[in-house]
Amino acid sequence: MKNRLYIISTILAGALTFSSCTDWLDVSPKTNIPAEELFETENGYMSSLAGIYISMTDENIYGKNLTFGLMEQLAQMYDKLPDGTNDRTNVYLYTQSTSGGYNTKSLLETVWQSQYNLIANTNNLLKWLDTKGEFVLDENTFNMIRGEALALRAYLHFDLLRGWGPMNYAGNPAAKATRCIPYRTVADKSKMPRLAAEEIVGKIINDLLQAKEHLSYEASLNLSEYEGQGRRYRMNYHAVNALLARVYNYAGMKSEATAHAQMVIDHCGLSLESGNDNDPILSKETIFGVNMFELKDNLSDYFAIGDKMTTKYYINISTLNSIFESIGNESEDMRAKGTAFFRNNELQNAISLKYIENDNEIIPLIRLPEMYYIACEAAEDRDEAAKYINQVRNKRGISKAKDVSCDTDELRTAALNKEYRKEFYGEGQYFWFLKTHGVTGVLAHCSDVTLTEENFIFPLPDAELEYGWTEENTENGGKDDERADNGVEEITPRG
């Protein structure tokens, strides 16, 4: 893959590039600026925060694996199978190393490592903010950086929880007590215990509520005006509310989920789009996302239009029609039209345009329609629930005559299931929906795969099992081996 990170030397200074395990939180080999000097200026803090966002575009996490890559393969959203396998179910080989094919075990270990590396860097930034930030930054800048860092820490932990945590958290009484991941709040290499899922959820919510308080000065921010005055796509006030809605919904805290989803709908300044010409990713609806420099070139290995698309993330046209409930080559749903997919009728396959026609170079991580779906799911009144989901469907071009009903919980979940797989195709959210709601069985769009609970629970990486914190070695905090640390090691981004 081409070099994807456009890194000015100061962007990853101090907090984000490190020379060894002994000085991993101190010195940048690119600039040789000690952290004490870096955080003497506002630019140092801003550069470190920018570096975290840039690193989130790495293919190990949101630049592939946790968006259009591994997560969509787990949900069987592509008919293109990797070289070395003819069996779709091989993607669920979580504990077996493979030399070809999906290589899921290795990818999951990389996700774990990369997420905790970024968490370490948010903690390092927070440490320096609390040490000297108030002496360097004005009040709003301090609140902005601290709010974003806390929210990013919560976001990164939440996706770890969604992967390594229990299935159907809100609907399974035993799930809350399941020990799953550590929640790291310190910038060191100490080994941390895996906590119960309920405790992780509490810590995520606590970080987000603190972040919301720090960012409350921008509660009236309109994200549609002048690109949100430079706050568009960042972890701004509305993005924090949107993430709170997502977490509360995951936890089954319906009234809180409804309240925060409605706050975003009413106050973020964005609205549902009724067309996707020249913007199939619907960037105008993106509340939070990451910018990838030269996105089209960097993702051309996975998405590119040509006479042959056998090496790209393609789907058969029959699969496209199944996912979007279409007939033939066109649909009234704009998400399945030629503005969203390039169809090769000769090969009878199609490829998403979301990462081909993407002038803003944005990888969306939270979009506005999710707030309508959360409001639908959390609404006590079933007519109100139907109103939310049908608002999105109608905006996408589906006639009111085809409005769906939410008269029972089963109908509501079934309707949301279909909408998540349509709306977030290529964005990595559908697999999480299935896991959160405990949906198992044969996939409607892929009869070759029958999902079981085992497919939704990611195992701990080998290094974490062997060297990490355990109940048996609480006295010394874990084995004295630097391969532990809950996956936290020095970051070495590609420049």
C-alpha cells in the first residue's frame, strides 16, 4: 500500500513517535524535541492532537480494518474473497494463524495493538495538559484539546469493547459482568487488569460527559456553516453527543440514548440528504470522521473502477440487490443507484463509489442517520419509532407507500437490521449492529454463512494472554516483560 500519512515532522512529535521502549513518551526521533519543550507552546499541543487524528487513518484501524476492510468482511458485505481461500467462513478463524486468506488472527492483534497505542498517546496528551496546559493555553483552547482527547480515548475504548466485549450487552444479564478489556487512563507501560464490561461502559460515559462539559462552549456550533468553523469532522460538541447516544444505546439506556440523539438531530446544523451525486459517502451528513491525505490513491488497491475488478472489494449484482432489496440494475433507493455503485454488467459485479468519489477525503465514523436509527430503537412510542426510521428511508428515495412498521420489537429490530446494512455499507457498522442485538443465523444476503455467538467474540491476543495482567500475579502487577502492557508499545507511523 502507498504511503498514506502525510506527516510534517512536528505533527507526531513528542507524543507520537518514539525511539525506544525506555523513552517512548519523551523524545521524537524526527525532531529530537523533548516533550518538556514541545508542550511549552500551543502549537505543541495542537500538533500532538492532530497527530492522533492522522494516526487514526492507519490501515490497521480506521483507514481499513475497522471501517471498509475487516469489519465488512466479517459481515460478508463483499463477494471478493482474498487470495488463498475459497471458504467465506475462514474469516472467523480468530485463533488460527494462516499464511494466506483473511489472516484474521493477525489483523485482530494489530487492531488491539494500534488502538492501545493511540490510547497511550491521548493519555500522554492529557498528562501534559494537566501538568502545564493551563499555563500555556487560553481557556477555550485548553477545553477544546482536553475535551477532544477525552472523547477520543472513549471512542477508541468503545470499539475495543465492541470487539472484545460480550454479545448483546443490553439483553443478556450475564454480559455486564464479563471481563473483557483494560481501560487505560495513565500514560505509562504498567499492566492493567481487564475490567467487567459494565465498568468499561461507565468509564466511557464518564470520559464523554467530561468531554461534553469541556466543549460546552461550542454547543451552538452549526456544522453546516463554513465547514463548522474548522470544527467539522473533529470530535466536536455534537460528535460527543452522538457518541454518547451510540454508547447509551449499546448499554440499553434508552432515555439517555434518545435525549442525546435528539440533541444532535436538533442542534448540529446538518440534515438528511436526498441525493448523493458526487458525494456517495454523504460527507454532508458526517458528524465525526477522519481525513486521509490522497484517499483515492491510497485506497486504489481496494476501490478503483476498471474493466476488471476482480482484485477490488466488489460484490455481485445479485448480492447488491439482496442487500438493498432491489430488482434489476436500478432502485428507487439512492444508496443502490449508479450514484452509489459502479456496476460492471459484463462481469455482473459492482463496487462502492464511497472511496472513489470522495473529494473531502473523509472516512466517516459517525453519520447523522445513525441518530435517527438510535431514536427509533430507543423510542417508547412505536409510531414515533417508525417515524424516525421512515424519515431516513423517505430521504433516500423510498416512497411513503413502503413505510415500515415498528408495531412490535421484532419488527423494529428487523427494520433497523435492513437499514444498517444499507446505510452503512462499506463503513464497518453493520457487524456491530448484529453483535449488539444478538442477531445470529443465516445472513439474508449471504446464505453460505450462518453466524453464531462465537463469531462475534474476539479472543485476546496471544501476547496479552501470555504477558498481560492476570488474577494470579496481582502482587507485582504482571510479569516483568515488556511485551505485556496491554498492547502498549511505541508507535512507529509510516511517513
